[in-house]
Amino acid sequence: MRETAGDVVAELEHVCVDFGGERVLDHVDLRIRRRDFLGVIGPNGAGKTTLLRVLLGLVRPTCGHVRLFGQELRRFRDWHRVGYVPQKAVAFETRFPATVLEVVLSGRAGRVGAGRRFGPHDRAAAEAALRTAGLWELRDRLVGRLSGGQQQRVFVARALANDPELLLLDEPTVGVDPEGEERFYGLLRHLNRERGTTVVLVSHDVTAVAREVSQLACLNRALFFHGPPEEALREGAVERLYGTRNLVVAHRH
């Protein structure tokens, strides 16, 4: 099937990033298509978080072009179309005095504007996001008293409050127990397969990522591979990325 411009949600073209004279990303070419579930893997210092920050406009490339929904990033203004769950989103004081509903509702602040009150439409959007994340029954609980997996779903719900078309997540399962991790990945599967949300997931957990995603990007400053996980395994891209032949990765659909 021939690809159209509308099929490409995000695009990096020959993107380089330098920090302190050191090259962190080296001429990365990457196209993320609508409804992709893309996993980005690589060793420590590979540039995975930097890649997300480039897509969010938080890091300016040294060279190359970045486009979101067909627009050059410097002209892009429709940030409600992009949701972001940062690394260690749940690393906060357990006595933090905010309820689950209040945290999720805060995700609407960018649309409402500084100093303005949330209205019925914002509350309806937050309720829908909580129900999608399976958290409606916990809406009045203090977020600091939830489990790590529940807290992480709260921050996904916060990102979903704007009904984004593209969801970016940076190491979202760090510190989450196996049961919470399975529920979390179940939520991502639902968003991707049932709602058509394009998901980009950065993780060190190679096994879980390869099992869940439809596309895999192997990054170590340069992009080693981009394609289906089973193809990466067949071609030995993951082994080359980590420099070992003893990495066991399972994949399922």
C-alpha cells in the first residue's frame, strides 16, 4: 500500500544532537506511522530519552529536521495531539496532597490556559481518561497512596486527558511490580489497537518491549534497525546493539 503524508505522525530526518562537544544522536532517520506501537531500545547513554525530548521540542537538534503531523517542529502548535509520560513520573513524595482525579485533570491545563478554571468539558475529558485507564473507582484516592503500577496509569490517564494521537513514554515500568506491569501494558495495547493511538515506548526491558510492540527501533546514538521485532531478532540487530549473543527475547502478537 502506498504511503501518504497523513500516514506519518512523526519524522526525524538526518537528526544530530551534540551535548558538550559529544554526539548523542548521529544522523538519525526515523518515521513513525499512524497506529504504530514503536519500542525504542538501546544501552545506557544510547540517546533514547534525548530522542523523545527532540520529538517534544525540548532539545534542539544540531542538524537535521523534525516534523510532527507533517509540520516542521518549529511551527508545530497543536501540542494537545501529543501526550508524554516522562521517566520516573511517579517519583514524588507519598504524602503529596492531590487526588487521582486532580492529577488527571491537571493534564488539561495546557488547553485551559494559565489562571483559568476547569470547566465541565475538562472534567468530562478527565473522567473519560480515568475510565480508559481503569482508575475511575480510585478517583478520590490520594495518588501518593497508590501502588507504583496504579500511579503510572494515573500519569498515562493525565496524558490521555487531551485525547492525544501520539503518546510518548519514557521507561514507564521502572519500579512497577509484574502484576502492575501486565495491567499497564494491557492499557497500552488497548490504546493502540482499539483507539488507534500511536505509541512510542522507550525501555531497557528488551524482552517486554519485543513482546508487546509492532515496530522496534534499535538505537545506540545511530539507528541500528527499525522494523518488526521478529525481523530484528532474525537479523541479529538486538545482539549487535548490546554486544552479546546471550540475550533471550520472546515476541508475541
